[in-house]
Amino acid sequence: MNVSIKRAYQSVNQNDGKRILVDGIWPRGIAKEDLAIDLWLKEIAPSKKLRKWFDHDADKFQEFKESYKKELEQDDEKKEALQKLKEWNQSYKKITLIFGAKDEEHNQAVVLKELLEKKS
């Protein structure tokens, strides 16, 4: 399985494979046609409370990662969304997780990519 991550503001590429938006809110200033996603899994996004606490602070990333994984395990809607993401990962040769955050190293897509690569 080949999983990559990409900011929503980067250009679409045919090598992206299936593009899956993993944010709870639509990326600001981007038209739906321009984002060219195949699936929007908004349910898989971190809770509003966790997202606000984290605030993309790199120093909090490890704790964010652990809390986010707990949310993915304990929240039924997130569990279901993660299962769907795993199915897409197994069904397609290439998927790209799309996110809106400026920080490309400290966000939920990074955590999801790690989970997919670990369990695939």
C-alpha cells in the first residue's frame, strides 16, 4: 500500500491516486473542483476540543498523537471512518491524505499515515 500526505493548497497530481480529505472543515479559499477529492472523511478529524488544545504546537505533538489515537479507538464515528480509510488503503494502489494545516509534520494526516502503514 502506498500512502502519502499532502496539503490541500498543493497542486493536484495524477500520482496522488485516490485523494481523501481528512479535515473536519473545508480548507479555506479552495473550490471543491480545485481540491479534486474522491472522499471527504470529516468524521475522522480530531475533535474540536483536541484540535483547539493542540493548535499545531510542535511541542504538543506527541501528546496530541496519543490523544488522537485514543479518540480514533473510542469514538464510534471515528472508528467507522478509520475502518473506511483502511478499506480504501487496501482497495487502491495509492491514496493521498489531504489536510489543510500549514505544518506538514505535525497534523492528523501524519498520525493517520503512520496508523495505516503500521497495520497494513
